[in-house]
Amino acid sequence: MALLTNDDVVRIFNTNGDSPTEIQSVNQKDTTCVAFRPWSQTCELAVGCADGICLWWDSRRLNANPNIRHMMGTHQLQVLEAKGHNYVTSMQWNEDGTILVTAALGSSHIMLWKPDCQQKMRLISNPESLGSFSLLRFSPDFQELFCASCHAGASLCQSNSSDWKLKQIIGQQRIQTAVWTTCGSILLFGCYGSTRVYSCSSDGEDSVFLRPQSQWRVQLIMDLQNVTTLAGQQRCCGEPQCLAMDPLGIFMASIFKEQSFVLLSILNTLRWGTVKLLPVEFIDCDKYMDGDQYPAYIAFGVLEGEIRMLMIAWNSGYIQRYDIRARCFKEAKCAFSKI
């Protein structure tokens, strides 16, 4: 697990519970996001920052000489830069880890990097929106890339296409957070200044003739202003700041603006692409801390087998793990209905 700190240090945690490895560089300033490279034999990870992308790898696994320029401790650094593509906002690796896709405040283009080949290319943005992008999210099958604009609206890109053209699917709303369901056909998102969660799903092909295209529709899923769980607990939640999806697609977690808890909900996917959220638990910090405390970020991971964990990073620097064992919707609903 990689954790970004507010002093531009990346802390890497392993499964053995050892003290985290810290990596930093003078090139790594104003960090915003981090992503591990899939199928990497050297524990590679990309860090988005003001200058572009810092690509790190563990030199111990390569028997490399650590005494070279730009190296901190046991990790080696390569900086990926492109003119105007600074202050990176979001990044995603493709399925096999050969392409890194990034968005940045300084550019209205999405960049595609091929680190192994030392190549890069610009993906032209939607002609209807000349602004930059704030959020990129690959679908679970890596066939579509969701691209949210910094100003308003969002588009989809067919990643298996040669032209990488964007198609706008959301108009005036400014996206705060978004996450795909595991089936890959439904996207859940929240907007700036709103307490509502929406779904965006495909109606399938709108034509049986030449060049059919999917039509995407937006639906209101739930208003999170005031929430009551299955056990009868009630709290005022407010504006969702980050949504996280369970690897099995059974649960979704949410954190909120100026709230000191995490909301865990069961995700019920109905027929015809309809989604329903069932709030089941408010998760508070399990460690006492002085001063105000709030969750800064959340993410799911797999512990072992079908046991998953929700990792909660609190503003104090404390990392909390919440284990989840339910393997299906029925198990999850029964477990929390009995609380």
C-alpha cells in the first residue's frame, strides 16, 4: 500500500507489518496521486506531482547501484515530463501496465505514456470542453476510460480504439468523485456542492445498423444528506468527497466533507442496470486522537481469499483497517440486519 503525505513523501507499506519505506525527491513536489504499476517485477509506482510524473522502482530487486543521482535510499527514480503537462491531477495504468494515462491542470490534453519505450502521445480532449481534466477512471475491463472535466461535464473514451476519441456523457455537473461497479457497465459519482449520488449506465446499442453506439443515462441513486442504516442509526452525512468500491462489488464506502466517519453501504444491482444503496454502518476511528479527526482517504484491498479490507487514512496519519467477509449480497444484508 502506498500513502501520500502532505510533505510530499510516499510511504510504502508491506503485508508483513514492517515500518514503511519512505521515498522522496526534490523533483517530487505538490504530490496529488499515486498508482502501482500492474505486473511489475520491481514494485514500480507512479506519483503525480507539479513537475509531471515520478516513476519509482525498487532497485534492490534489480541489484542496481543505489549511489546514482535522483535516488533516495533503495528506490530509483525516473521523471516523466511533457511541456505544459504539469500539476498532475489523476492517473491510471492500463491492464498490462504498458501505458500510463495522466491528466494535469496545465493541459487540456490527456497524456499516454509508454515508459518502457520512452514514448508519449497526447490524447485530444473533447472539442466541447477546452479545459483540463480532474479525474480519470478505467472501467474494470479496461475497455472504457471515464474522464471528468475540472469545470463541468465528463466524457468516455474507448481505450481499445485506435483514435481514442472522447464522447461526452455528462453535461453541466462538476464531478467530485466517481467509481465503477465491478460489472463495468455502471458508474457511480458525486458532484461538487451536492449531497446526491448518481449512476451513469449504458442502455446498450441505440441502433442495429451501421456503427451502433451505446447511450448512457444518468439516474439519481440516493441523497446522503440524512442517512439511516439498516440497524436504525441516523446521521447527517452531507457532500460525498470520495467513493470506494469493494473488489467483489458488494459494498461501497463513502467519506464526506467535514464529517468524522465513513459510511459503509451495500450495493444492490437490480435488473436493467438499476442500482440501489443500502447504508449499513457508520465507521468511526478506532483510536483516540486529540483534536478534530476526519478520514482523508479510503480504498479497498484484498487481504486473503475472499476477505477484503477497507483502509481508512485519517488526517492524523493513523491508518485503520476494517475487514469485510461477506461474499454476496444476501450474506451482507443478513450480517448487518442482525446488528
